[in-house]
Amino acid sequence: MTGDVHSPPVSKHYVRTTEGELHYRSCGESGPVLVLLQILPFGTMMFEPLLPLLAQAGLRCIAIDIMGYGRSDKRPGPWMIEDFAANIDEALDRLDVAPDYLLGGHTAGMIAGSVAVRRGARVRKLVLDGTPVWPPEYRRNIAAEMGVTSFEVGQDGQFMANTWSLVLSMMRLLNKDFEVTPETATTLRGFAVQLLETTYGPSVTPAMAAFDMALLLPRLSMQTLILTSENDSQYRFFDTLMSGVVGAKGRVFKGVHPMHDIARPHRVAEYAQELVGFLTEQ
């Protein structure tokens, strides 16, 4: 599965919700609808090479930057996972979109799962990729453990260096062996620019700490695919997810996850093939 000069174009749009505008990318004109929620904090830019491959396979794709990330508006204040889910749900209604399939990565897996529960039988399949299932004690301590990084804009420009440091730390949560190279620097710069554009809204960590993913898992009655990779910081929760969702299918990518292996962008096709195989099977 590879893209070519005839690949469907990816277009960019906004949808207005009660709390502000959400930015989204779309690709594909017809077919079952797949809604993708981005891996925080990088926005749907990460999905740009993936969407044409999925559209070529007959899917209509809508990749949404959740509020406060990517090119969506800054959140008006601290939100819980349920607030993000309600906002995505509203956006889908405004777009008159009834998703057949939902995908969420890491924190957005919590949001996608919550949207799927809200929509019930209307969502036929769900993909949870690298989704954490933090135990209660860890959830109580995580905010203090992660600490706070200042992004206050000052004349010394330190906020720019902090932005770069944050991008690197997040990439190493996705791929513990990640290193900056000439091949990866351009992509990292794009991620950093998006972070600067959001002007650093309230952290999503308190929302994650307050959310008990373990309680959501038994409520996921749709067909569910659990994905992760050996190098992902959340790999340790794969077995918990598999045992918590009745009938779940799973795949652990060897080494680096195809979507996080930005030094080898051709591996996106491997990820697309995995998704298409699950979403199109009867």
C-alpha cells in the first residue's frame, strides 16, 4: 500500500463548536467514515501522510485536532476527558458526520473511547493506539511527577528552547530511542511550530490523572483493535487493554511504531495496512 501522484488530496478545515473552533484534515470523498484523534501534543500533522493511504482503501477520513492542540483554538480553561469527548461529539454533529470507526492515540485514546461510548452502536469499530490505563496510585501522583515547565515569553527566548525540549521529551515517550537527525529535524520543527501556535493552553495531565480508563474498557462493546509498539512508553498497558476489552484484537509493532518512526516515513504504509485490514474485515 503506497501513495502516488493520484493520491487523494488532504484538505484543511474548521468547524465551530460552543467552546471554539476545531481544526481538522479530511481526505476521501466517500465510504465508511473514520475519525482520527491526534496523538498529543503533535496535532493531526502526524496523520498527513497516512490519510491518503486510508482514502485509497475506500475510507472517508476526518482527523481532528482536539481543542487546545494542533491548529484548533485554545481551551477556555482546564478540561476533563469527558469535556474533550463532549466537544468532539458536538463537532461531529455540526459536521453532520456519523463515524463508523474511531481512532485515538495515547491520551486521545481515552477521548475516542469516551466518544465511542457516547455514540453506542453507531460506532462499529474502535482503534486504541498506545492508550494508557494508569492505576489509581499512579494517577494520584502523576501531575507532581511530571513537573511544570514554564513557557512564559521573555526577552531571553527561553520559551523557544523549552518548546524544543518538550517536543523531544514527547517523541521519546513514543520512541524511547529517538534521536534528532537531519531526516527528523524538519518534522520536529513542524511539531514545535504547532505547539507555539497553541500558546500552551492548560495541561491535559490533570484530565488524564482524573480519568479511570479501566472503568471505561468493559463498556467498549464495539469491535476494538489495540495497538502499541515495543518502544512506546505505554507498552506496559497492552495486556491490561487486551484483557479489559471483550474480544479485542491486538498488535504489538516490533521496535519503533510505524507512525513514530519519522526517520523512515515509508513505514506509514505498514500502519495503514494494519488499520485497513481491521476496519474493512467483515
